[in-house]
Amino acid sequence: MPHQISWVREEIVLATDLLRQNDWLDMRASDPRIATLSLLLRSDWVHPSTDRPASFRNTNSVSRKVSDIFTQLPHYAGRSTKGNRLDKVVLDEFLAAPHEMTRYAARLRAAAGQRVDDAAQAAAGAPSPLRAPQPAPVGAVGARTARTPVSLPDISVPTRERVTAFMASPRYAEQRQRSGRRPLPDQVVRSALEVLVEAGGRASGRQLSAAAGFGEVSFAPTFAALRRLLNVDGSQVVAVAPDGLTVRLDVPLLVEPMLGGPAGRL
């Protein structure tokens, strides 16, 4: 009788890298990229195709694994799912050494894809349509879309009051609904914004990590969640500067659409 087959490290690395390619946002089973990874894992690359349950690494299974890893992110405010003890181990490796782990995942995909191709050619005499997807470019988050620095308006209201007004606005509530499942906790958003505004619109990833209470190595996924929450309709409210280290906040872009008036009125 088929038995449950635990996820091994190589499979978890590919699932974690898929989450990274999706900007550290949870993914549903209907996502085509989930289907691609499912097809790859259902080959005999790691586990023999005999004596496996029919649901082995299907799209629901792969989506659940990605969600298991997502709930291990440092900024995740809910209860982590049970998953596999290796989920957090592999995730921590990605956060600590993103470039190395991204390259490792690419090598795994290439090796798995070659095995699938070889098996397809042997069985049907033709190459398999499956090809390992290319890894997303690794670099500074948002660096390609960083805006030219802007002059901050002369606003006399204390910083904490400006941030409070923004977070109490209906537009902010709407943004939370649109930013995907399990958005950043309000306190993390508030702390990050206060640091950025008080620093004149620029702060390092280390400063934001310390202020928001998450580890420095988790900056990339946490900032990705903050960017999804604030950067709407093509705007670049927050972005990473070309140096790859400095986060920039465009205060007028933040407050004007959210509070329904020019930034200078706050």
C-alpha cells in the first residue's frame, strides 16, 4: 500500500526558491509555476515512481509545502504550520546566503530537468516539453525601479502623528486587503515608516531590521511584503537605492493618495 513520502532537502530547496521567485509571497495551487514544480517533482528524480500515492507531489501538495515555508518567515505573524523540520533550516539558509542558495537551486532544477528529458526521450523518442525555469535575477530588491530622490515637504506635524494618520486611513485598510494573504503586521509597518520618515526618507536595511524587530538576514522577504503593501498602481513609495543597501521612502507619494490631499497639508 502506498505510504506518505517525506519531503527531502533537495525538494524543499526548490520549493523555497519558488517562494523567493514569487517575492516571498504565498502561492496557490492554481499558479502555473506550482504546476511546473509539481511535474518536476513527480518524476523519479528523487523518489522512485513505484509505490507512491496518487497525490504524490501534486499541485495541492506543492502549494502546501510552499505555504509551510512561508509561515516560517520571520515577519509572519500567524501560527506556523506543521510542515517538515527542514523547512526552517532551508529557509534560514536562503536568508543567510541568498546568492549561493539561488545558484544551488538552479543546479538542482537543471539536474532534475535533464533527468526528465532523458526519461522522456527513452520512452517516446522525443524531448520532454518540461524545461527547468531560469532563476530570477539575484540582486538588490527593487534596485531596478528605484526613484530619483525627492525633496521632502516642510511638515510641522510630528512624525508619529503623520504615520498614525496614514495607517488610520481607509486607503491603507484597502491596501492591506489587496496586498495578498497574511500581510505584514501593522506594528512592523508602523516601525519601518517611522524610521524612514525620521531619517529624512532614507535608512539602511540594518536600521529598518532593528526598528521593526526582525533579524537583519530576513530583510529581503520582509521588505518585499512592505513593498507589496505600499507600492500600488505602479508607484514606488518604497524602493531600494542602486547601492543595494539603502531604502528610500517617497513621503509625498505615500501620504497624498492615501489621505486624499497634498502632502503639505498633513
